[in-house]
Amino acid sequence: MRARYTLRMLTRIASIAALVAVAACGSQQRVVRERLDVSSGTTVLAGAEPMVFARTQPQYSGSGRDYLYLGPVETNRQGVREYYVWVGVATTLDRGYLVPLGSEPERLFVDIAGEPMELTLRPWSEREPSLREARVYGTPVRLGAELAARVTLDQLTKLASEPLPAVRVVDPDGSTRAYYRWHEGSDWPAFLAAVGGNGR
């Protein structure tokens, strides 16, 4: 009797463990997206959603904001891997009417353990011109520009290790703008776990 009870309990524990493992795999799939760009033969790996930073300008609007989206990307072209920080620039301000037109930033500064990390930005379409489907991340606000900085895997790891409450961008004229963390939706560690697996 006791042996049968023990066997039932072990079976239940095994079933629960299997369900937890399946749920973990499903969670991993939701936070990392992988697609093949057939025309170029490039596999693009990205997170499910980017980090979101915002900048208010109360002199123009009480509710409108400028947004900056940051997300990690790996491209794999026949085993040659490149890593990027993808940057999306968006706004809900009525630029060009009441608000001056903005410019695409040239550099991104992030503080890592008290030290600034400077990343050079270029249009995403210039970084990976062979990709037919240029869009990497979807965003709730329509993007005005998609940029990217080429980085190392070590730099991505350092970025994931920090809470990143704010980032700064530098425009072509040298002016600096600060953006502050808007919400905690991104999961860079899951991206890094995926990149670190399968011999990557």
C-alpha cells in the first residue's frame, strides 16, 4: 500500500517537473525571437521587446513624449555572428508644428558601473543592408528612425548587468538629450542565455 502511494507521489512529482520545464521553454520562446531572412541567408535573433526610455518636454505638452527603444540583436550569416544594440527613435509630440524637428542621434552613452560606455549609432539599414525585412522590434509608437551600434557580446553582457535608469544621446550638432527608463518590459538576460547556448 505504502509502495503504491510512494509510486503515485513520484509520478505526480515527475509530471509537475515536466510541466514546469515546458512552461520554462515556452517562456524562453516568448522573450527571444529568431527569424531567417531568406533572401540573405541571415538568421536574426532579438528579444521579444526592447527597453523603453522616455523624455518629456512639458513646455510643449503635458502628455506627449519622445521615446527611445533599446534592444539586443544577433545576426548570424553562415556562422559569422555580429552583435548590435538596436535603437528605435519615436515621439508622440507634434514635431514640426509647435515642437522643433528632432535629429537622429549619432552616439549613445550608457553608464556601466560608473563608467560611460559610448556607442556609435548608424541607421540599421546601413548596418545590415542585405536584410529584406528591416524591422527588428515592434513598438507601440511609430518609429521615426531605426539605428544600431555594433557591439561585442561582452558589451551586451555588461549592459544587461546594469539597471540602466537613464541613457543619453548626442546629436550631430553636439547637443545631448537624456532619456529615462519608462518601464521594465525587456528581458536581456533571456536573450544572452539564448546567445550563449548551442555553442554560441
